[in-house]
Amino acid sequence: MPELKVEHLEVRYGDLVGVADISLQVEAGQVVALLGSNGAGKTTTLSAIAGLIAPSRGRVEWRGETISGQPAYAIVSKGLALSPEGWRLFVGQSVEQNLRLGATALADRSRLPALFDRVYALFPRLAERRRQSAGTLSGGERQMLALGRALMSEPRLLMLDEPSLGLAPAVVETLYDTLVELHRLGLTLLLAEQSIPLALAIADYAYVLQTGRIALDGPAAELERNEQVREIYLGVRANAAGHQTQGR
Amino acid sequence: MVLVQVVVGGLLLGAVYALFSSGLTLIWGMMNFINFAHGEFVMLGMYVALLVVVWLGGGPAAFGLAAAIALFALGVAVYALLIRHVARGPMLAQILSSFGLALLLRYTAFWIFSANFVTLPQTSLAGTIAIGGIYLPVAQVVAGLVAVTLTIALHLLLTRSALGSRLLAVAEDRTAAMLMGIRPDRMQALTWGLSAGAAGVAGALLATAYPWSPSVGETFGLLAFVTVALGGFGSVLGSLYAGLIIGLIEAVSAYWLGAIYKDIVVYGLFVALLWLRPQGLMGKA
């Protein structure tokens, strides 16, 4: 049984259709990539799964339970965390406060010290700056904090929305190394990315979104060789090639 | 010596201004909501104190606590029944709803308590105390010290506690806060409870020293706005400094120029300050 199952998801913003028909699933221990250009519906899909927007049709099932329609604060406590696009850190608060906020949904408070230790071991830079305001961090450090904050709720599945956006290529490389490491330690990942080579390099399975629908899906290794993927991108977004050059 | 007495008395009263103003600044800082009914919360705190003394024979600790609890509950109820529904609507809806609430509370108080001025029966805080050669009413000293303590406690709650961090998180980014597992509605209800509770305690403290009628809310409401604007919108610490400054200026100008001129001095200086530093003392530009 898949951990996460999305069936015929439709999300509307008033008259506007955010996504029209999305079905996907994520198995335990997988890395699944959601690919697509700007506006294809990646963020909307993740927001609907996380409970930030209620779908107008379709359903989201998490470990056998229907969670669509439940509010975000209830969903994160079930072990399904989203690190949103643009990181959305609490820039007025310190690094440590941001991490502690990430653990709000944690039921077992005695785990808190161990979780802090784990995040600081993963990102020693954050430990050095834990008293510093999140607003003073560099782009790479902000990405570390966003990831660390999401890990503080001890999620079974971590959803990342465009984690590489706005980062220098070297920083992106470090980030992806960390994601591989987290996956190796047993974390399931659902990753939205614009950059195809980046995402396909670490994904087991991928879905390509185009104007709110799944245009193509398959094992990452197959999609890497598929010419159609490139066409879907280039058809919608002429400068997609620029993103591909920064790949690994 | 008289001047020292005036200065200390002004600071003690200013501390109470700071306490109720910190409630107003909290609502602004957390929700960008201007609460025109804040002065009415202070007024209701005064009547709660009166009822506890008259009906139950309670002492200062009892009526102070009762005012805090009653107004905390009222604040939560106001949020749940009214504010929650208009807070994310247009600015005009916010202004009219809280202004309407102010009128509702004020005229309900007129209806129940009449327009007559009342005073609190003598409490255990009656009498004066001599400190280093100056004489101050015990009630005023206690009120000032309690008010400073509570205002600082509120500041520490916001800046040092995990709960305060969650409150600020909702204020900073509601969506991100929800993704952390925080329930914004609960945090905002708590904000209203704390805000009204602070006003309620301040009202109970003021009731020990001054006669009042239901229209007193107007005076304190205006004073709270001036304090918050002076201290910087959203800053509890700013409210503390501003409250103390306003209490001091009021007392000194009443002493030098006469009581009827003190408002002219306070509001005149206030306008001058807004002209020079529109963001207030602690506000961000």
C-alpha cells in the first residue's frame, strides 16, 4: 500500500483552475519528483496535500486515511511535513526559535533535545548561529534552516517545494547531497523541482506536470532518457535550458 | 521634595497607562487590527473590581485577579464571535466593528451602572506611605509596581517563551505557522484574551485611586492610542517607556501649569513627536 495516494485532485481558486486532475502515489522510502515549469501546478498540488487549500474534487489519502479537507496543522501532526516555496522562515525570530517552532506538532516532547542534536549535527552552521535572527542568514543557511525546521516534526514524508530556487550552484549541490543522505536514513521525499536533471538524479519515480495535469510519469531512469520531457519543458518555458546547465 | 513626589506619582500612574496600552499594541502587532473598544475593556475592569468588592467583599488581590479573568474571557469571546469574522476583511469593516463594539460596551455599562460616578469602597490599600521623605497613596504605589511587573512579564512572554514564539510566528506568517502545526485561531484568541486581560487588570488598579463612570473608557482609549503611537505600534517595551513618559509629563505639567492644562501639554508634545518621529520611539521606520 502506498504511503501517500492522491486521486483526481482538482483545486480551484475562484474561477481559476489551480490543478485540474492530478493522481499520484508515493511509496515508503521512495524519492518522488514533481516536475514541471512555473505555473504547472506543483505548488498547488503540494499545498493541497499539506492541507493549506481544500481541493474542490478528488481526495488525498495518507497511510489509509483520507486527509483531504483537514487543516494544515492537523496534517503535519500525522507525519507529513511541507517545506514551502521560498522557505518562509520566521525571519523575526532566532534560528533556535525557528527550529523549536518546527517541532510544534511533535507529540513526544522528550524527543526535542535529540532532534535539535540531529539537526545541528546535520548542519553545524546552524548550531554556530542558533542565537542569530533567521533574517541575518545567507541563502544557503536559510535553506538549511528550512530543511532543519521541517525535520524537527520528525516527518515520515517530507515535501519540499523548489528547494533549490535562488541558490548558487555549489549550495544546491550540498543541498542535494543532504537530501540523498536523509533518504538513505529512511526519509521518504516528495520533491517539486523546475530543474529536471537535479531532481531526476536523486528520484526513484517522477511525475511531469503540465497546466494542472500529469503529462507523463515513470521511473526516473526512464524519464531521463525520454525526449518528450524536454519538449514539454521547452514548449512552455523557453529558458528552461538555462536551468539544466546547473545540473549535476 | 514636592516635585519629587509629583514625578514619582506620575511614573506610577504612567505604569498603569503602559499596562493597558501594551494590550492595544499587542493586538496591533499580532493582527494589524486597531481595537477602538480597548478603553472600554479598561472601564469594564473597573466595574468588575467594584462588583467584587461590593458583592463579595473581596480584597485587592481578589478583584485584580477577577478583572483579569473576566476580561480575558471577554477578550476571547469578542475574538470568537466578532473579530475572527472581520479580521481579514476590509479595513473599514475592522474599524466599524470595533467601534461598534466600543459603543455596545459603553452603553450597556450606562444601562447597567447608570451615568453616575462611582468610587471603590475603602480597600486595604487605603492610606499613604512615606518613602524617603515623600508621601504617596499606598494604592498608587501598589498599582504602579503591579503594572510595571505585568507589562514586563508580557514582554518576556512574547520574546522569551515558546508560546510567545508561536504567537509571533502567526503574526509573521500565518501560512507557515500552520505548516508548523500551530492553530492560528487559538493563538489569536489568546492574543485577544491577553490584551483585554491586561486592560482589565489596569482598570482594577485605576479603580483603587480614581472615581469613574462608564464614559471613562473614552479617555483611556485615547490615552492608549497616544501611548502606542509614541512607543511604536506593536512594541510592548515601547508602550512601557511611552506610558511612563506620558504619566510623567501629565503629572509635571499639571503641577506647574494646573490640572486643566495637562492634556494640552501631553497632546501637544505628542503631535510634535509624531512630526519628528512618525514611527514612535521603538517602532521600525
